[in-house]
Amino acid sequence: MNVGALFSGGKDSVFAVYWAIQQAWDVRCLVTLVSDNPESYMFHTPNVELTRMQSKAIGIPQILHKTRGEKEKELEDLKAALCKAKTEYNITGLMVGAIASDYQQERVNRICEEIGLKTFAPLWHKRQGLLLQEMIECGFEIIIQSIAAEGLDKRWLGRIIDQRCYSDLERLHRRIDLHIAGEGGEFESFVLDGPIFRKRLAIVKSDMVMESNCIGYLKIFEIQLLPKTGTKTGDTLFKSSKQP
């Protein structure tokens, strides 16, 4: 199967690529929409321009496509980007990292059907806590790059999502019903390393931008590609598709 991947640089889109590679599918390109609108209904915006570094680290070429981020009109930009991916990379399907957003999933499905692409959403309606645990176990290095929820503050920005972080998210879920995987928009993530990365990313210069006590983001100014060292990680197969 020759596929492209709708790619934001966050944990879910990266894990969808990982899933496809585990199936021995040929992920031929990453498709990223760069929105001028930070309130885009469809696309992640924090540090999205740095996905080009992830593309280099993973070793999969990328299509970067600009959009003004206007509601519904941004779908035409997505369609143009996917048509380009289909023409240039001969893809027959699209991987998406959607978990629960009907708004996004329905629109991506419709566009893909219009241009003759199959859609694959391996994370769709999976248990969010189980997925996040699996990402940690597989060796993905994920940081929180933006927050927008009560219970979170600037101390969470740049924090690596490890087992301790997961436990803290779980406590917030029990106490205030915060989504463990941030699916309610509570936080967005950025992946620095993982089993599909040929090189790892290191943040060299960044700053916290806070709009309120619980809303803010990590602005990354400089990031480096570094050789991978240490023990190989990530041989664990994707298991969540088999779980309720």
C-alpha cells in the first residue's frame, strides 16, 4: 500500500505513520498544512513549520502547503495538497491520526473520496490512555508544546510525556475530566524522537508565551538534528487496534 500521511508533528500523526510502517506499507510523503490562522478548525498551528525537521529526521519527504485557515475554505487548500501528493508520489491512500474529532474526520474522508484516495485512521476511537501509554512504551519522545485547560500551567510547557507525566494527566482526568491525550484541546504535542526517527531532534532555543495562567505555548526558535545514540527502541508492535 502506497500512502501519504496528514502530518502535524504531534504524537497522533506521528503514531499513525508508525502504525503504517509496522504494516509494511510504503509511506511516501508527509502532508502538512501551514495555517495563517492560529484558530484553524482543521489544522494544528504551534511550531508547525518545524515539521520539516521531523521530515528530515524520519527520512520521509514532505509537502508543505499554505492555507489562510478560513473555516471550510481551508478544505480547498487541503484538497490541493492531497492532489499534489497523489500526483507526485503516486499515493493511493492517506493516513490520519484522528482519534475522536468527527468534524475533521468527516471532512478529510469527503475530500479523499472526491479525489480517489482511501483513508486510514488507525487510532480512531481507541482508548486514549492506552494509546498514550503505548507511545511511551514504544520509545517516542514527546513534549507538550501548548496548553489550553484548567489544571495546566507553564510548568507543563516543554515537559516530556513519560510515565510520571502520564500519571499526572491521569490524576487530572479523574479530578477535572481532562482528556489524558489532550483530545479535548487541552494540550498539543511535538515529537522529538522515536523508533521511526533516523535522527533525533534537540531544542536549542525556545521561549514560553503565556496568554493566561492556563493558556500558552512553547515557541521554538531553533532545533537541531542529532545522531541517535544508545539502545534501539520501538520494536513493540502496535497493539491498540486490537483493544476495546
